Amino acid sequence: MKTILIKNGIIVTLGEKNKVLTGHALLIEGGLIKKIAPQKTFKGKYSKVIDAAGKLVMPGFINAHMHFYSTFARGLGKAEPSRNFVEILNNLWWRLDKQLTNADSYYSAVIPLINAVRKGTTTIIDHHASPFAITGSLAAVEKAARETGVRSCLCYEVSDRDGKEKAKEGLDENSAFIAAAAARNDNMIAGLFGLHASFTISDETLEEAAYRGHKLGTGFHVHTAESQADQLQCESHHKLRVVERLRDFGILGRKSIAAHCVHVNDREIEILKETETAVVHNPQSNANNSVGIADITGMTGKGVLVGLGTDAMTVNMLEEVRVALWLQHLKRDPSQGFVETAQTLLVNNARIANRYFKGLGELKAGLAADLAIIDYLPPTPMDASNFYGHLIFGISQSAVDTTIAAGKVLMEGKLLKLDLDEEEVSRKSAELAKKLWSRF
């Protein structure tokens, strides 16, 4: 069995009881962490030895809400200027996703996955939409995930905005993919039941999704009160708040993700807590769309599990966590939100991802060998008590040197180790994007 020894680095275990270890080495065997111990105890021969001198060894990052297909919007200048969130959807995203083919879905996924490897991300929870190429779209995204070696939890975005036939096809795509992923059970690909948002889903479709999801034993991934428009539509049409409606249909629960939750009230926060639903904060996207700043400090204080996603604004989780902190300070004051924000990335994302995978987010014997090795020489004392400060203000500005997922080296010495020709992938992606833009 292939073994990898990582030596001479500072090992940061994370987990519920973070440890910062010097003079230790880490042994990987068969995709798992075999042993972490004082370096002098390792005297055997190993398949590979990585010298992490001058570097930090920590768990790979997790992105808890992403949209791979957004890649094809990069540089697109054909959308009308939008003054609010609903206009952004109508002028850009709902025009773009209608044009996607399964080939587009693959290439728009493989590009951000490659870049995620460069940023030390080893697990991503994605939310896909391609309403005129639904069937097989998740298989296309899965292909990209497997080729890049990044653990991925995928779903298709069910919506009634393009009619009942497309809603039914989206329901079927989720059902088939979730069942197939569960049958493989390989701890690399998982499925959730994707839903767009309350304001684009009828009672009939929501009921059918809930029935199928519960029968499959899976959770749901749904945009929740991202904009005030979602709440206004729900209150006017259903006489309920968004979180109340999702609860009443059985969409919430321990395996479900409510993305955004910018516009939730105290009662809705209590429901999220009671149902153990995870909330995923996407600060850069919320700021870009001018929908507001989610009160993650308040939600965390009331017992809600809050993770961090990028909503396709970036694949750099260290960039996202910094923005999240600045915005929490802006929303409240600079004395609040530091620990709560850091924990979205460093603790809570692993707690969320471990609802779908096993052994993520901590360097410990027996757990998954998902690691990021980052250039960092601490210029001040660093231990478990002040590690968050080092991460936010120092490590976040450093380069990722090596990325390992499931014991496979995806990047080493800042060079990709994937069985992909990045230049050719980028060329083909640009060719397909150009064709899509001509249809936009």
C-alpha cells in the first residue's frame, strides 16, 4: 500500500480540540492518515517523502456552497445592468443556465475544480442548474470532480421557473444521481436533493421533492431567504415565512443545507436550530448582489450550525473567510464575530461535510488524508490559542504549496499532478463558452 511521509512542517490538526505540533511528522497510508507522532519515531521506508520545512500542514479546505457552472459567466458583458437580486437572476443567471449543454457543465466544473486544488480545497458542495440539459448533467460534473480528485457533493437545482416538465426532469436527475452515489458509497462523491428557492417552487413540486428525498434518505440543498424578495413572495402567496414553509414540507433537517439565510427572523433561526439544518454563509456573493449581510454571529450564538461557501465568487476559501469577518464587523462592531467567523471555515464546514462524507476536517489517525501544505513561517508565537489570528492575518496571504485528497497528491511544489492537460482544458472551455455566449 502506498505510503506518504510528511516531515519538517508545523502540523495543525484542527478538529474540536485543535493542536499545533512542531517536531512531528504525518504518515499517510491507503488514503487515510496512518499516524502523527514525533518525527524521530519514523524510521521506515516510504513510497514518498514530502519535506514541509517552512510550511504549515493542515486539513484541506471545504467549500460548503458553490456553483461550478458560473465559470462561463466570466467576462460575459451581454447582460443588462441589474438594480436588484431578481433582475440579476433574470438578466444573467437564468439566461446563462438555459444555454448550458452537458459538455458545458463538464468544462465549467473542471476549471474551478483545478483552481480549487491550487487553493488547497479538497471538498466542495455544489449546486448545479442547466434547465435545457438536465438529464446526465450531474454525471458530467461528477466526471470533472473525479478527474481532479476533489471530493464533491452534488445536486441539481429543481425549479418551476421553466415549467412542470423541467421541474419533473430535475426531480428525476436528483433521484437517479443520489441513488447512484449511495450505491457506490466511495466517500468521494455524494448527492443532495437540490432546490432553487421557495419563490420559484410550487407546493406540488416541493411536496414531490420532499417525498423523493425522504425515500432516498438524503437531505436538501436550497437557497433560503437570500433576498428579501424570497420572503415577500412567500408571505404574499403562502402566508408563511420561507423557513416555515420549508419546515412544513419536510425540507429542513440535519442533512439539509439552507444557503444564505440573509433575511431570516428570530423564529426562523429557532426553527433552523430545532431541525439541525445547516446554514451556509456566502458573504462575497451577498455583498456583490447587494442583498445584505447574514447575521452569522447571531445565528451561531443561538445554536445554528453555520458554514462558509463562495457561491462561485471565488474558489479561495481563505479570501472568503476574511471577507466574512470584515462584513460581520461592519454589521455589528469590531469586537464581535471573530471566532464565529473563523469557525465557519475551520470547524463548521467539516461538521457539515461529515454529514455526507466520513473523516473530514481534522488531521488524526484513521481519518481522511485530505491536506493543504501552505508556505508559512510564523513571525510571532503560534499555538492553538491564537491560530485563528495567524490564519486570518497571515496564512491567508500565503501560497498553497501542496494539496492532497484521499491520500492522492493533486498538487506538489505548486505544480499540478493531475491527469489533465490544463492548457487544453482551458482552450476547449473558452471555445465552448464562446459558443454559449453567442446563444445568450
